[in-house]
Amino acid sequence: MLGGAEPARARPGAIGPVPATGDEGFRRLFARPLVVLAPMEDVTDAVFRALCRRLGADLCFTEFVNVEGLLRGCRRARRKMTLGPEDQPTAIQIYGADAGRLCEAAEAAAQAGAAFVDINCGCSVAKIARRGAGSGWLRDPRALAAMAALVVRAVSVPVTVKTRVGMGTEPEMPIVDLARRLEDAGVRALSLHCRTVQAGLSGRADWSWAARAQAAVRMPVIVNGDIRSAEDARRALAETGCAGVMVGRRAIEHPWIFREARALLERGEIVPAPSVAERLALCREHLAANHAARGEPWGVRVTRRHLAGYLRGLPGAARLRQRLFACDALDGCLAILAEASLRLGSPGP
Ligand SMILES: Cc1cc2nc3c(=O)[nH]c(=O)nc-3n(C[C@H](O)[C@H](O)[C@H](O)COP(=O)(O)O)c2cc1C
């Protein structure tokens, strides 16, 4: 790992001092290679963060929060950045096109208890990027770094950035130079989705960009894209020298990846795949927690995107999934899962 525990480097011309508050916690957090839950809209809510943390995630990110919605007092934006006392360390991620509004929103995020404030500069959704937010910032890396410097100055918690390697249209990818600029601006860590904006989520992530970015800076770089197993996590860290790995889509269907990666990284151990009982228990736990948080039917419906993955590989999984997906009531889902427990000879709740 390259200097993950070090404070941001002082360079000639560096903009402003790095804020002190939260430094100690930040340094301690990055003292070992991190396995991080990626920010994902409609996925990484408080319930899913708690579940991933229990399964070994070192650090979680909220869904991205629209600064305009937040500053207008929109309830959805407020809900996204509400952190319970156990919800730490969690970074609150914000996105917007205007540096001043990002500063205001960053203050609100800091007050909400964010371990640090993360600025989304990588979202490739057209209606967001076209307005200059998310990956729209990558069109002008200098402006991106200047914006980050303002946000750093506005808050007393560490500020981090999540971005991609470039738009994909440039003759040369800007990420290495941008990483240096961000470090100079006082940004404390960089999460790098190793694809271009043009690529969206298609093609393979090229981790070599994370290696190049990490070699150019002392702040921690977290490598993201296509980390789908503990072995991928180990290989990504070994190949890039990064301070951590960030897991997105694989966590939705297999949150056990966090404990599997931790075991491999810390002890060289390959832990067994989750048992039938564990898979069914996670279905029950996730359904019940979402039901408590959102009521019926939404609590049940939002859990569905996870259930197919949790049940994958079980005998009769397709039929079980069909029955669960047709049911909007928690009690009904729990009864279907109890039947499956009996059929599969696994102990129930
Ligand atoms: C459903 C979904 C929602 C996402 N929402 C966000 C988001 O709110 N903020 C963000 O920075 N990236 C978001 N991403 C991108 C992921 O954080 C991550 O960079 C991307 O999925 C690549 O990692 P993976 O290959 O591990 O999935 C989202 C991705 C998915 C699939």
C-alpha cells in the first residue's frame, strides 16, 4: 500500500491547509487495506449498509445525494443522508454542478455525521452529466480540482472524490494528472471507477489506471470496477498498490464478499460459501429490516433485487424466487421462506 496513512502532501502552490478535524479517525481507518461498499443509488441505504458492515465492509458510502434537492429541503435527500449512531464509518456522497452549492451541501453532510464527504464526479447518467454534475466535471479537470479545493475549505471533515479515468474522448486520459491536482487541493482520498464515462458499466474495468494514479499521489486511492470475489480483491490490491478496493454490483447479490475478502486479505483464508441456512436467514433479515424501515409493500419490494442473488444455487431457487417476487407482504414472504427451510432441511429462525 502506498502511504495510505499519510496526510496529504504539501506541494508548492497547494491550495489551503487540510482540515484537522476527523484526521485521526481517517488515518486509523486507512491503516489497513480497506474493503469498501460502493455508493449505489436505490441500494446502499441505511439497512443495506448495516448488513454489509456486519458482513465485514470496512467503510460504506451512502447513495448519492442531489445538492439541489437537499438544499431545497427535499425529504428523499434528507433521508439518504440520515445516519444512525451505529452507521460509521460512512461517507455521505453528494453531487451537483455548482461549487458553491456543493460547499453548502457538504456542510450539511458534515453536520449529519459523515465520516467524510465524498463528491461524485463519475456518474455517467446523461441527464446528470449534461448539467455539469457527476462525470460532467471530468470535461474540465482543472475546474473539478478548483471546486474540490473550495469544498475542502468549506468543511472540517475530510473530503474525498469518486471519479472515472476520463470521459473516453480525450487523446490522453486525465486521471493521473487529476489525482495530483486533487491531492494538491486537499482531497484526502480518491475512489476510482476504472472505466471511462463513455464506457458506462460495459467492458472490463482497467485497474492499471488505479495503479498509475496511486503511484502519483500519497493520498489513498481505492480501486473500483469488476471486483467480484475475494480473489479479485486480493489481485486488485496486489496489482495496483491501492489503499483499498470498492465493491459495487457484486455486493447486491453476494454481500458475503466482504467477509470473504477480509479473511483472504488478513489471514490468507478461503472461507466456505454461505450455507443454505445463512442464505435463507439473510433473506429474512433483509426483508424484515426493510419492512421496518419502509413499511408494506415498499420494504418488501425494494428487497427483491437482492433476493435472487441470496438464493442463487439453492435447489428450487427459481421457483422460490418466483413465489417471493409475487408476494408484497412480509408475513407471506416469511412463510414461503419457512417452507423452503423445511424442504431444504435447514434450521429456521
Ligand atoms: C445500481 C447502481 C447505482 C449506482 N449509484 C451510484 C451512486 O449513487 N454514486 C456513485 O458514485 N456511483 C454509483 N454507481 C457506480 C458504482 O458505485 C460503481 O462505481 C460501479 O458499479 C462499478 O463497480 P462494480 O463493478 O463493483 O459494480 C452505481 C452503480 C449501480 C450498479
